Amino acid sequence: MLAPAFPSTRDSGLKRGSLPGHSGGTVPDFHRLPPIAIVWAEAYDSGDRVETVTNVRAGRSGPDACPGALRTHDAADGPLARVRTPGGAVTSAQLAVLGAAARELGLDVIELTSRGNMQVRGVRATERLAVLLANAGLLPSASHERVRNIVASPLGGRGPRGTLATDPLVAALDRRLCANPRLAGLPGRFLFAFDDGTGDIAALDADVAYGPAGFRLGGTPVDLAGGEDPVGTMLAAAGAFLDVRGDAWRLAEVPNGASVVAARLGRTVAGEGPVRAEGASPFAGVIEQRDGLVSLEVVPPLGRLSGAQAEVLAEVAGEVRVTPWRSVVLRDLAPGEVRATAERLAAAGFATDAASPWVGVTACTGSPGCARSRGDVQGEARGWVGGLDGAPETPVHWVGCERCCGTPRGPVVLKMVGGAER
Ligand code: SF4
């Protein structure tokens, strides 16, 4: 029996509706933007900004400037260090290191990104942080740190629709990617993905994706050989992208990219273009696993953790999965222990129930972390959530300017700091 404190149980992992600004799932990736003007500059903020960059290829000059743990970004509130966590996997020991580092070396803020990574804001001692991360196993390859962009279904095959165990695939891809010197030259925006059959990750339109239904290149189903070694096939596809990319950062930026890459692997695309996939809806609460155990999904307000919150997570879980929708999943809990775990996390400030007003509300960095912001986005969003008595029906994303960084996939209401809405 599940604890009655969690009336909401995710049973399908799927959500309704379409992608923002999307005309039906067959348009190029750079059309997948909110219906607003986007202006690009070489600056970074709270999100991985998967979509924004693809809209401005004509104006780019030089390599991508994605931050990492070694190549930090000079944000308005100080150096920002992004830590890649393939598959969103972070161990208890790693959480403890990140929590202490955020508090002692930074601004006590850890942000969850739209690719399931974590980033520490305002780092005062970047070299010291790099040493701590390396010692914790969070920086296994200096040469490849910015290309370890691997997302995976957080339940890894345990959920009602999960039929593929993705954990071993993530580990193998990470290991073989880091062992391939040429692939260190991938753009920092290139994304690998594994969907366990749930469909939550397929919606991200990764450059190279694999799941029970086969391979996708930039969202386009492709009849690639390689069922015996999907990881090898994914790496070969990444290599083929390097062959043809020119100055492109994403496969969707290459004209007929899926076809071109497939052809270099001796295969053909299976359809006419990208196929829309459903994504994961915002959620907090218990998820039943097929093996009788349960997972607990919790939401840190606005996708931000304090050092202390990271340390509480470290105390209650041996390992967590950070999701691309900025929640955290604790897997393989006994039904009898989930209530106590949830109560501990709720006391630490996490939303643990789907009805929480924090579920479905996200925000960009805003002031003072971003010099472009028209105001204190985080503060205004927190004040707005304080007036809610439940989760918003449609997800809401707060922004400080028209760039709309970190806008989540799916139906979303955009709120501009200061009052504008669309
Ligand atoms: S203020 Fe604008 S540029 Fe800055 S993080 Fe928010 S949306 Fe991005």
C-alpha cells in the first residue's frame, strides 16, 4: 500500500499537448520556439538552452561557448560551473560534495538544467571546485567534459512503460565517448539520449537517441543497424555528424541532417522527418515500479537546490536521478519507507506532492545572476507561487527578457518579470 500522503501517482509518465511554437512535429528544430523574438549572444545562464541556439545559426562566429566545470562561464553573479551528470545520475557522495562546494565556494545555489545536469553559481575558487569534482568522480575526462551530454529516462526501465534498462547503456556510452579522442570535438550542445520506452526523453529531440522503438537522429526515426551494439552505433552517428557538420552545433542545423548522417552509415531515414513525441508532465509524488518497489519524484522550488538541500538528498538516497524537467527522482524505495523519505524532503523544502504550487513552475536566473534581466525573476516567481493554492493547470515559466532561457518543452505559459504574459 502506498502512503496516503501521496494521492497522485504517476501511472503513465506521459503528458498531453504539443511542443511550444510547434506546427505539428515535422518542422526543423529551429522552428520549435515560443512565438517571440529571440536574440542570441555568447552568454549563459540557468539552462542548457537547447532550443534558443538553433535559431541563430546565421549569426554565430566560432565554437559554442557551453560552460563546463573547467571552462566556467562568467555570469553577472560570478563564475558558473556546469557539471555534466550523464543520465542525471548523482550518487550520495557526489551530492554531498556538490552541496558543500556550493555553500563554501559559491553562492549556495545549485541549479538543475534542462538536460539533467547541475551547475554551481558564483564559484569563488574554480580550480578548487574542479579538484573536488574530479575527486568525486564528476569530472572523469578533462578533454570530454563538455561533450558528456547524455539524458535518459529517469526510471531506467522500471516504470509502467519502461521496457529498456538504460543505466548500462548510459554508462557504456559515457565510457566509450570519453575514450574516443575525436569525439572530444563534438559541440557542447550535441545531445545523446536513451528512452526506456516511456516516451519522456524521446520528446527532447536529441541529436542521437535510442530506445525500444529504435534510433532517432534529431527526432527523425532512422533505420540504423546496430541492435547488438546501440552504443557503438550512436558513437558512429556522432562521428558522422562531425564529418558533415561544418559550423553546425546540432544535427537539426545540418540540411537534411538525419538523411546525411544515416547515409554515411549506409542506412536510410525511416520517415519523412522528425516525429513528435510526448514528454513528461510536471509531477511530484510516488511512481510505482513494475518490480513492486516505488520511486519518489520531488521538485526543488524553481529547480534550485541549496547546499543544505543537496546534503539532505545525500542523506536519504544512495543515488538520485536529476530529470531534464528539473525534478529529482529517488528510485527503488520500499513502499513502506517512502512516506518517511518524503516527509524528510518536504521538511527540507522539496515539493513532494503533485498538488504543490511549485510543481510545474520554473524560472530563468534573472537578476542578479543575469545582466540582461529586467528584474528579480526568481523573487517575483516565488512571490507569485506564494499566492497559489495548488499546482497551475498549465506549466508556467518565468523569464527576465525575450530570450526565454530554460523554457520547458510542452504547453507552457510564459510570464515576464514585471507583468507581461503570453
Ligand atoms: S533574463 Fe533573459 S537572458 Fe537572462 S536568464 Fe532570463 S531569459 Fe535568459
